Amino acid sequence: ILILSFSYQFFMAQTPLIFDKSIALPEETGGFAFDIMESNGYLFLQAQHKIFVYDANDQHLVTTINLFENSNTSKIFGKYSPPYFNYNFYSPSRQTFAINQEMDLIYTITPDLNLISIKTAGTNLFQTTTLAARPATIDHFKISSGRVILKYDPVHNRLYTLFSGRDVINTTGSFHMSDSYFAIYQVNILSGALSLIHDEFKRAISTGQGGDGYNSQAIEIEFNHNLSNQTNNNKFYIARMHRIEEWEITGNPVNPVDSITSIAVSAAKIGKLLTVKKSGVHKILAFPYRLPGSGVEPDGYPIKFYVIDGDNLSFTCDSVIAPSKRVIDAAFINSSNNLVLTYANDIVNSNDTNVANADVAFYSFNQGVFVPQYGWNLQTNAYPQYDEQYNYNYPLKIIPGQNGDFYIGKKNEIIHVTETGIDPPYAFTQVIDKSGGFFMNGIQSSDHTFFISLTLNGFYHVETTPATKQQCGMPVYQSVYNHSNNKLYFFNTLNTNNSGFFIYDLNADNGNGQVETFIELDFPIGDMVYNPFRGQVLISGNKENGGNIKVLNPDNTFDQDIVVNFSNYLTEMFVSPTNQLYVLANSRNTHPSIMVFDATTYSLIKGSSINQLSQEWYKNFNADFCYNPYNKLVYATITNTPILLEPYLSMKNTCENGLNEGILLSVSETGDVSLLKTGLDYPRTIICPEIINPPEGYQGYLYINSHNLSGYDCTDNIWVEINDTIYFNEIVYNQHANSLFGFSDQTTTIPPLGAYANDRVARFYRILKEAGSTHEITEIGHYNGQIAAFFNNPYDGNIYVQTKFDVNKFGETPAQLLQYSPLSANNTFLFVDLPVTSYYAEFDHFKDGLIGLFNYNLITPYINPYQNKIYLPNGAHSNVSVVAFEANELLTLNDSVYDWLSFPRLNRAANNPVPVNDVLEDNIYPEDYESQSELLNVIPGGETPIKSIFNGTEWVSNSGLNNIQSTRGYKLHMNYPIPYPEQRWLEMQGMVVDPSTPMPLYMGKENWVGYFLYKQQNIMDALGSTLYSLDWVKAEDWFCWYAGPVRNPNDPVAASDGWI
């Protein structure tokens, strides 16, 4: 048998892109879910572009409602990286649903601020009606980019709405330039139509800029809950930044509302209004939520909350000492007349004199006043705390129960607080432990309690054991491909125990592919990689108390874990071609370690602690690995990322913030670590280009992307600074152009000294190596906004850019895939629209004067060479976009007299033959080859080679070699004039032959066969049991033969034994 191998070089051609399909994860996905409402036995879960309707009794999915069908546009809105919770800028008063029980309606809004109703009973069940389009006054909002509050007054059939959004001059999303729009509508109880009673628009920019001032914007609204025959029943209340106002609806069409009075609350900013109404009690409570740097901070406590008497004709407002300057939530327990407040329990922020670390405060209502009960306060944390802004287990939402009890949803858990009947009167138990769950909203329906988990993109039913759940989405940023079963795995590395991954079978549905299953995990994923030596997918556990590596078999079962002793927080992994598995361990709270395992046996080779990096608790370490084929060493960069907004702290981040340190090291096959460079400023991507005919001294040259783009000559151990003026977020190498390409996140304007610029632009550069160590850096284009991916496609030779959102984040431009050809005559970017549109607010690289978010995470696409398709995860949109491209691959020819090769990619169906001239003519470069060039093949079962000879015009054969097939092997001789060209290649288009295509072999004959898999294999592994029948194997530059005893396929002797 003759085995013919080949290597690749890739030609770049710019061809049109075609959007193929969108893969929903799960099958019914709506993206980021954030609010829930119950009506007439149905649960309505609001996600970004859909509302999911569940049966409230058994929680099965009943139907979905597409919000974009009621929008100003047909775009499918969503978030790429939603900001789950930010303690500094949280708004406690968000409510996107309101219920009209009498008319069996719920009200909500679409992402682009159309007000709609949904029928919840009777005829036309679940019918949606657009009641009011986005008001022209706030047309510049474009989309819902801030606070949304809907409240329904059933006494007067009035709907109250409050939206906040960016000012018309605020294109960057500055926190201090948010406008507010408040409106009251009268609801027609027969038709359901709305008529506007009153509206108010406030521009938050300064009066000197033509606005109303930052403190003028409306923060919260509440109406008086008295009945029609009671006092004050037409009054309502507006909370602004530093005051609370009382208004009244007059019924006069000329002046429909009248401002009654207000009270200044200069020591605090109001975050939430709560009505407490029962027999003998009618109060409107206003709670502080102090924002950072907003005005002069008070010298000390007490900070107060305010109590308005809802029955008193005159506006009376008392104040009560508050437990914190930031009350996150509040609820009144009717059965006990007790008020419950939640807040962050840092000592500086707390006024709790008895229990310094409490996070739940109680007030009893006695003789018309609220009295703090310090001895009742609870400290409910089940997790270690570090800093309130980064890793605090915030108590986010209170849901009262039926019997004086209540639930609290927190960042990491749900607790159940019950009455004890003794002193202290309250105790709590943990009912759900899910670190990074973000249980921020919920509802009680009859005897059922449901909590939304933001990282689940769904809700938990608390009373079941264990708690059951429904999921309508899953953020996916990463992908990994398993060669052994042709499956894709989509996952994220968010710091949450709401974890798992989707498995997508590319073979299913007759090759169209479909989601096979979702595998749930109870720990954050550090990384997932494919191990070709075992055909398994490895999953590292980014967790405390033992970060073992789970081993997933091709049949979706788990093998025995890889135990990583004395290690926690496992993140990045890398499998080298020399059969080693490299793992970054202890990535948090201590010095990181590099652990090296045998990739076949999973036995530990060696572990090494990297003590050159500091170990503050707020640092999270990440690594990037690459293999250098020239000296067979693995190189790695390790850098720390100061903890960002949760749950993103565990994700790789391409944005520097000036607090980073990093190193470059090499790791041998035996696990020995050599430190090569310290003091690097945030090193990330490391590349060892596989150069075709590289210039002298270029073999083994590493590129290290840190604050300065640098090079490292592994042969002479020489460090070269290539560029220190452009910060590259990502770099890639393109083989045919023999050039690096990179992108840099920059600003479109230069801000004044000491200020920040928030308008982002992604600039693209070619980085071309010239003589010696010099490089020419040239800008080739830009995108006004931020991008999700920047990558090279080796199967068509082009550079690709997946966009995230445009510079303004208005949702006006859908995400796109851009294509750039490095060999094009001009810097042209082709593009195709993707069916997702991201909009503000996103957790992106945004530098506000008060807080720097410093986030720029990227996705990992998968390029399928067999289908000619690119799979692009879309983050919290919870789907994957699939785009088809036209392959234009380059098969590198060597300088031997005869080049042994095969043609895996052809324009044909199945393995059908293709005429020789269609394959070779006009596809071989350089094109000045001469007559007597020849192609040889032995037909299956034949003995004598047949030829096709180039006659100077075309390829002709007198012996029968008229066609080429991918499964066959060939010898190609190219007759070039002297001097002989240094590089020669063959351009290939079409599809790669199916990897499962059989190849018949003939006994006693030479079998010239091809190789068409996109992975290297040991020849013994590639031939498997076929070795029992073979005598020798020959390739262009090696030969092996069988020299063992007579073989019997039924013997237990391995087929590979006895070969030399």
C-alpha cells in the first residue's frame, strides 16, 4: 500500500458570505431573562425578544410571544454581555410588567419602547396589542436603555409608566446624562385602549446645556392606593434624585395634573417607593440608594428613609433611621406588621449597632411609626466576603410568603426566613445554593414561589426538592469541536454554578445538524478542550475545594475525573502534539501553578508553582498557550486580571486597565518550567507562526501580545519590542500573506486631560515582518463600535471580524460578520448581517469618571472545513449564527521531482471524479510551468501507473487518467523553467470529501490512496486494524514495513506490533 500525505498553505480570496441559519440554545430561546409575572394561572417570563408563557401549576411551557412582532423594527434584540448587577449603579425600582386583573391583561414594553398588552384569559388568549408606540418625545432613546417602571391603578384604571434613557447628545451612554419620561394613561375598560392624561420629559443634562439638570430626572413613581371614596385617591408621587414630590390628577383637561408639594432629601438619593396599605396602615415609603460620587457624601450616619402618610390631606413626611445608604429591596409583612429591608453588610455602610455584618434589617410598626429592631437583624451570608463591589453576596429581592415568612433572593443563594415564635423572632435556612445565580426577581403564585436567576436565563420553583427550573436561554461565548464524533460543544466561562454546555451534532438531521442535549454542571467552567489522544473532551473546574477535570466520552458519558491534587480554580488547558496536557491551576487567591499531565494516561508528570506573580484576592489569573514545532516546547503567558463586574471576573479579558502584571515561560514535555520574561504588562495571545519557507532566523519566532507587541527568538533567546504605540486586543497570523493582523480598541475622539472618552472604535492593522526584526504596521480598516471576534480562516485565507454593537449601542445596526482579503487590491470589507442586535446597556469597555468597567471579552468561533461554515456564538443572545463561505484552499507543493499528494477538496458531489483539467488547469501557481509536466496514478486494482501529461495548453492522457478522485493518491511532476520557483501551490475549491468515505484496498497490489482528515495522526492509529493485512507502507519521505510473526486477525496481538 502507498499512503500519500500532504500539507496545507492557504490562498485568500474574497467571496460573498451567506448567512446559513441560527442555532437556538435551547430550542426555544429568548435571550437574557429578567422579569416574571403571574396572571390567571400562567407565568409570564420576559426575556429580551420573547415572553415565555408557562403553566403556573406544573411549569410546562405553553407558548412564546415574539416581542419584535410588536416593535418598530423586525430586529431580534438582545444582549451580548448583559450587566447582571452593579452595586454602584443598581436601580431597585424596576418593573416591566403591570397587571390589569379586571380586564385579564398584563402590560409590558418591547425593547424599542412600544407599550403592549397581552390577553391572559378568555377568547384571544395570549393575543398581543400595541397600545402606544414609542413617544416622539423620546424617539432618541431608540431602545430601552435604562429604568423601566410600569404600575397599574385598578381603582381609576390608570397605567403609570416611567422610562429612562440617554439624552440626545449623549451618544456614549454616560451615566450622568440620562433623561426620564413619565406618563399616565387612562385605560378604556371596554376596548382596552389608552388615552394620555399627562406626560413629563426631563433632560438630565445641565441647564447651561439646555437641559433640566441631573437631579430633575424621575427615578420612581407610585400612586395613592386609596379607594374612590377615600382621601387623596387621585394623588401620586414622584421620586427624583434629591426630593419626593406629591402630585394630583385634577380631571381638568387643560391642567390635568397639579403639583402639590415636595420634600428635599439632600442627604440621600431615592431608589425605591413602596406602598404599605392594610387596615389602619397606609404609608408610602421612600428608600435611599446613594450613588457613588453624587454630590457631597454625608459626614456620617444617620441616613434615613422617608414615610409619607397616605391618608393625611396635608403632605406629611416623617423620617426613620435607615440601615444603609443603599437599600436594595424592601417588603412589608402584613401578618406581623413588620418592615424588612435588605442591603450590603459592609461595616462602613452599615448603621447596625448590634450586628455589624447584618444584611437584613427589621422595623416593627407601632402606633403609626416604624421602629428599628436591631436585635432581630440577620446576617445571612453563606459565602466569604471580600469587597462589596466585586464579590459580595448581595441580598437582591424579597418575596413575602403566605404565613409571615418570606424568601430573599441573593447573588449566590435563596434563603427562607420564618418566624420562630421566640426572641429573636426570625431565623433563616438556605433553600438554594447556587453561587453566581443572581436571584434578582421573583413572584409568589398561590403556594408557589418562583425566583428568576439571571445566569440561568430562567426561573427556579423554590418549594420543590430539589428546586425545579425552567430555562429560556444560556449565554455561549466559547466552542470546542470533537473530531472523534463530529460534535460541537457550546459553553461559557462565567463565574456561576448555573453552568453546563450544549452538544450540537453536526451529523444529525441528514447532515444539517441539531442540538443533541444540554449537560448541566454544578461548577463554573474554566475551559473545555478536545484531547485527540483519547477522543474525549476535558472540562476544567474553576472552583474552590478541588478543581478536578471532568472527562467526557464521545457518547456523552463521563469517564473518571482527572484529579488535580492541592489545586483549586482550574482554568485554561492545552493539549500539545507531543501528548501532554497543560493546565493553569490556582488561578485565584494564591500563586498560580502549571500542571502537566500525560494526555493518554492522565497521570501527573509535574506541577510547578509560579511564585513571580503577586496573589492579592482581587486578582484572577489567565493563561495562553502555544506549541513551537521548531524546538517542541510549549510556551505560555500568564497574567492577572483584577476582578471585574460579576460574573465576568473568570472570563478572559482583552482590555488592560493599568493594574496588570504578567510573565512569559516555556514548559518542556517533562513539565520543567523556564521563566523567560517577567514584568510584562498584561500579556495575552502568544503565537508561533508556521511559516512557509521562512526567512533565515525566523523559525520558532514567537509573538507576544501585551501592552507592547513583542517578539521572542527562541533560538537565540532574544527579546524584541515591535510596537509600543498601539495596544492590540488580539492578534492572529495569516499564513499565505505571511503576516500578523491585529485589532485595537480605541476611541474616536481624544478626551481632555484627566477625562475619559467612551466612544469606541475597533481599528484593524496588518503587521508585516520585514528584514531583521523590523515590522511595518499599517491600518487596513475600522469598525465604529466594539467587536466580538477577530480571527483568521485557514480554509479561505481571509480575516474575519464579528461585530458586537455599533458605537452608540442604539440597536440600529445588527451584528455582522466582516470579511477581509489580505491579498485584495484595496482594503475592502465584505459583510453579512447576523440576526441579532445588541444594544445599551451592555457590560462593555466603558470608562466612566466614577467607575471603569474595562471589559472586552471575545468569543471563540469554530470553522468547519467539511461544511465550509463558520459557527459564531452570540453571548447572552443564547444562539449561534452559522455563516457559509466559499473555500479557496492552497495545497503546498514541495520541491521534489515528484510531489506525492491527494486532492481532498474538489467541486464535486460525494466522491465523484472530476476532470483533470478542471482541477489543475489555471489552479497551479506559478502558472509558467511547461509541457511534459505530468500527473501519475495507479487505478485501484491496477499495477502500472497511468499518466496525464501537460502539452503546453491542456492536460491529456493516452492511458486513462482523465479524472481525479479525493480518495486516491497521485504523484505530480511540475516542469518549470530555470530558475526553479521557491514556492509552488495548488488552489482547491469545493467541498472536502466525507471523512467516512470508504477506500477499497486490493491484495498483492500497490494501493495509492489519499488522506483527507484535518488532523495529524500516527500512521499506526490511522490504519488501525487494517495493519493486520498490510506488508509495507510508503510515503514520500518515509517507509515502514511489517517484520513480525505470521498474523491472525483473531489473535489478541495489537495490529501495530511487529512494525518497523
